[in-house]
Amino acid sequence: MSSTSVLNKDSRRDDAHLGEAKVVRLKHPGRWLAVAVILLIIATVIETMLTNPRFRWDIVWSFFLAPQILDGLRVTVTLTVIAMVIGLVLGTLVALMRLSANPVLKTAGFAFVWLVRGIPLLVQLIFWYNISALFPVINIGIPFGGPVFASFNANTIMTAYTAAILGLGLNQAAYMAEIIRGGIESVDEGQLEAAATLGLGRFTTISRIVLPQAMRVIIPPTGNETITMFKTTSLVSVVAVADLLYSTQLIYARNFQTIPLLIMASLWYLILISALSVGQSYLERYYARGTKRNTPLTMRHHIGRHFGNVRRLLVRDRNFPGERA
């Protein structure tokens, strides 16, 4: 008998042996232990929230749609929108100043970012609210002894609402300037050279070529800044602006139900921030079109994917045949 036939017989025996091998199911004790701990924590939290009478859920829901709370919520949303508009417009101008070849503009842009980012926002809000102590009268005219065209009382102009808008808007502009500058610098310089070759002006190059490409880099941190700004508006309560938090404080100062009303305010913040997160995910998908990377998932896709992964893990642990012995 030749050596080739012997080898073939041996290989057939090995294949038959492998086909009859015992199936061993994979074990994942650590995974199931983590699931058990997480479920225990969730069950404990839910049980505590439902059985502890001090949460006073009846008060939470009774004030959830109260007119005073809805007015405060409207102020919070308005401040967020105005501050972000100021931040985007002024931040774009400051970013272009920082990227300018003119050393004066570049220095002025750097000084603005350095000054505003270096002072805490709470200090800025209090400073703007008390600016009348420094400038009782605000004059508009030609400086250095020139004629005055208009004069205003600072106490009349600088209300708490105006101080809140200035503080939030200028602070946001400093951060947006750095975000926009980073987005513009992420665009390949060859795009600028190609635009110059075609004879396009700088404004057309920035608005039509650079910014649309930079939006892929600018949108994600801008969405985060919007969410942060929505929460940061709660600081305006120190200057007595009737936002969501200040309106909540006014109510629990009368009925002393501090915890239930703070829970109610937290629920409103969570609801609106979740809505902003959904909008951010769709904007990211829109501006990520045409890129080689994977298109960002929306929140709905994230939730569906995570639940699908959990379901697949559970099914695989029951049905996965494991490794051959």
C-alpha cells in the first residue's frame, strides 16, 4: 500500500473524529454577573423612587405645567437661542480675525478669546449686571472730546435680561471662535490655493468652499456647546432673571418643597436636552454626506443598535454552539 493512500485514510479518520466531537457551550459568568448587578441597581433606584414618600411625585406633576414654570422655560429657551446666535456670528468674526494675515486683527481676536475665556461666566454676569456702577451714563459719539449723538442711562439699558444676554453671548462667542477656527484650519490648504487659482475672492472662498467643508468638524462641538449653554443659562438666576431654575426657586421658597420642584426642573432639562441631542445627530448626518467615514448614527439608530446588541448577546449565549473539543 502506498504512503499516499495511508495518509488519505488517516485524514478521513481525523475528519470523522472531528465531526463527532463533543460541543462545549461557551460560558460567560462575568457578563451575567455584570447584568445582574446593573439590573439590581436599576430595580433598587426604581423601588426607592416609587416607595419613598419624600419624593412627592404628586407635587412634581402638579407643577410640571404650571404657568410660572412654562414662562421660565420659555425664558431659558430664548436665552439659549439668542446666546448661540451671538456666539455663532461673533465667534465666526473673531475666528476670521485670528486667521487673518493682519497682525492687528489677529492680536485683537486673540485678546478677546483670552479675556473672555479667562474670566468665569458667573463673574461676567455679575459684572454686566453692575456695569452702571462703572458707567452711570452711556454716551454714543466721537471719542476724545467729540460730539455726543445719544446718551442713555445705564440703569435703564442694562437690565437683568440684557446683562444675561451679554454675558452668555460674549462668553459663547469666545468658545465658538476657537471651534470655528479649528474647523476652518481642518480644511486642506489646497482648497484655498485652487480657489485663488480660479480667481475667487477671500469672502467667496470662505463662504462657498471652506465653511461647508469645515461644518463636518464644527457641528459636533457646536451641538455640545448648545446643550451646555442650555444648562448654563441656570446661572442667570444670580441676577434675578426668571428662567426655569429661578422660577422653580421662587415656588419652593414659598411652599418649601425643594426636592420635588428641583426634580421637576431636572425633568424639563432632560427632555429639552434630549430633543437637542436628536437634532444634533441629524445635523451631523447631513453634513457628513459624501465623506469616506461612516455616517454618524442618529439617537434612534443608537438606541436600536444597543438594544439589538443586547438581544443578540442573550440569544447567542443560549444558542451559540461554542468551540469544538
